[in-house]
Amino acid sequence: MGHKILIVDDAAFMRMMIKDILTKNGFEVVGEAADGAQAVEKYKESQPDLVTMDITMPEMDGITALKEIKKINPNAKVIMCSAMGQQAMVIDAIQAGAKDFIVKPFQADRVIEAISKTLG
């Protein structure tokens, strides 16, 4: 049984891409969320081993959601997903407790490398 992963991105296409990469590599996707508020709710419901979190989303951004998830579980493993040119936000995310980050457009090997490394 693979690790359980929650995918958070406001773009359904991006969620689909990550889900495809993960399922092909033996990970179990236990939920998807389109914004930070949904992400926090889904995290509580599914207790995933890892979350892939988009930084820029409506309602609640990824960094705020990351902080909320860390309140629920200080040991939560979250990998941020950012577009090119969001370095400052990535630094904020790492300081808020993100374990790693992956840059869009996603490259399957980089996604798997970051997740494998984070899950140790």
C-alpha cells in the first residue's frame, strides 16, 4: 500500500497532472482540494502522509493553509508547488514549515524525488 497524498491546487488540470504522476508511481491520492480552506478540511478528514500544496490560490493561499495544517499536526509533511518567479513565497513557505518545493510545469521525476525524499 502506497503513501497517502492530498493534492491541493486551484487548477483542476494541475491536480490531474500530479495525481497521474503519483498514481503511476504507486502513491495513493486520498483527496484533492481547490483552495487552502478546503485543504485544511480534507487534511483533517484524510490524515494524509503528505500534502502537495499550491502557493497561489483563492480563499486561503497555500502558506496560510500550511500554517493551519501545522497547527493540526506539527509533523505534517507539506511540499509546496510554485510557478517560476515565486522565490520569495517559497522562502516564506519553507520558514512556515514546508519540507520542499516543486516548480511548475511539473516534471514527473522531480515530483517523485521531492516526495520520496520528504517521506524518507
